[in-house]
Amino acid sequence: MKYLHTMIRVSDVAETLRFFELLGLKELRRIDNEGGRFSLIFLAAPGDEDAQVELTHNWDENGYTGGRNFGHLAYAVDDIYAACQRLMDGGVTINRPPRDGRMAFVKSPDGISVELLQAGPALPAAEPWVSAPNIGNW
């Protein structure tokens, strides 16, 4: 048995791709199905192409709710502070800041929770993250 991918449904392909590109993922391939009126877009972190996220866009849908009950995607990052800063600079809300130097949560444009975990040991506590409050839920 082999892990293939995790699928999430998305409403706005461009905004979702922008979010995941800020996160560091790259598009691997895309399938547009005119008859079924949907697109499948496969993403992965460079060097980890076997762990893919499939974005499914149903062309005629009018928005999804309840992204929280999906659970979350999780990615290890080399520098959690730099990753969160890059996302924040790109307009992404850091819902659970990395106050502990180890873990943070953000959400995709469709409300899918994404957990970021520091690769290796936690980084030393640092501002502005130590005093940053939680925003919303994750």
C-alpha cells in the first residue's frame, strides 16, 4: 500500500494556489474535465512529490462550509518563524502563532486548517510570536 494524496475541495482556484504557493507547495499537474465540470490540481512540496494535496474545484459550486471538520494538513518547515512571516506578509492570518517555536496553524481560503511544525527541535521563543494572540479557530 502507498499513500497517494489528500483531497480538499476549493472555491477559488487562484486564491487557493496563491495560499499554497506562499506555504511552499508547487503545482505538479492539472486535469480539467469539461464534461464533469471540474478541475483537479495536484500540489507537493519540492523534494517531497510523493506527499500530494489534490485540490478539487467543481466549477458550478457556490462555496463550501465546515472546513474545520476535515481536520488538517500538516507540514514540517525548516524555520517556523520565517514560514509564518512569509504567510503573514502574503496576507494570511496566523490563527495559532508559533509561540512555542514549534507549532502554528493557518487556514486556506476555504477554511482548511494547515498545521506547520518546526522540523527538528523547537526554535527559541521569539517576538513577535511569543505575545501574539490566537485569532479565530484552527
